[in-house]
Amino acid sequence: DIVLTQSPALAVSLGQRATISCRASQSVSTSSYNLMHWYQQKPGQQPKLLIYDASNLASSIPARFSGSGSGTDFTLTINPVQADDIATYYCQQSRELHTFGAGTKLELK
Amino acid sequence: QVQLQQSGAELVKPGSSVKISCKASGYTFTSYDMHWIKQQPGNGLEWIGWIYPGNGNTKYNQKFNGKATLTADKSSSTAYMQLSSLTSEDSAVYFCARGAYSGDVDYWGQGVMVTVSS
């Protein structure tokens, strides 16, 4: 199974940049695609797709969210962070079946 | 617009089974995978499996083999997940979610809380 490792929490100030990382235990990239996706979840709500294929913004997601990476190392960036962005962020790979990271809780500094 | 409407909360006894539903609307039900994801209280997301309603093909996380059974009814655009031999470890919120082309899931149901208690 591909294991995805995320830091448990990240503290950030409003208006600053937040960088959330996700490391895979083996490559999740093919010759054509980077099969890593990012979700936001707020308490009591279902997750919401933010980024698919490592760097593509999902529909209706603001441009302050961006994603990058390939192979085993991926990053979700939020710049600038707004109050509405305080949530837990999950990465997910679809290279071999599907697995989620444990989530990174974005907190205010 | 795409909607996934899940059934209501369930309180079930240990050792029993439960079947929860996910009614899809706003898209062609038979053309997209339907994934199921588990979230225990205060925990992260765990992928259970997917079903392709077009032909009934399924794929499971090995951990849920024998625990979860995925089915779909094309006539009503509804996906189902049955959980068997329930224990307290099965107490969780269960989401259905539509699979997109790259294996991301682009639309999610609201979740169903299953509580296993005597």
C-alpha cells in the first residue's frame, strides 16, 4: 500500500502563505499524470476537492490555492491565508488503489 | 447540479449489519465510479472501495474485504454499502463520493453516521 505522510498541524497568520506537504512512500506519478489530489474539510462537513492531478484547480476553488510536486513529494500552498481557510487538509493518491494522508490541521498563529 | 443524497443516521447493535444508501442526481450515474470513505470520530479519511455502476465492477481496500459490500441500482441511480458483523470499530461517518477521471473524488455526499452500540 502507498502510505502518505503529512505533518499533523501548521500554524499560520492571516494574510501569510501556508505550505502543506505530503510525502508518498513510493511514486504516485505516471508518464502523463501526477496522481495526487488535495481536499479541505471543515468540522461537521464533507471534504471538498481543491486540487486534482497535483496542480489543477478544481471548479470554483479560489486562485489563492495552488498545488505542485511530482513523484513522491507534493505541496499545497495557500497564499494569502484567509480566515475561511482554517480547516484540515488531506492529500489522496490514486496511483495504486486509493489512500489518504492523515491530514494537516491549519491553525491560526 | 451534481448531488449525492445519503440516507439517515443509524444506531445498530454489535454483530448486526447495516445498509446505507447514496442517491445520485444531476449526472449520468452509470458513467462514474462511486467511492465510499470512512471517517471515525476525530480521525482522518479511509478509503473503503469503489463501484462502477455501469457494469457493477468493484474494487476494495483489502482491509474491508468481508466487511463492506458495494452495490448499485441503475434504475434508481442509487449506490449502497452494506457493512456486516458490526463492532464498535465500525462506528464512524461514511461518505459516498463520485470518482472523477484521475481517481480524485469531485462530489461528496453529506455523510451517514453509523453508531454501533448495544
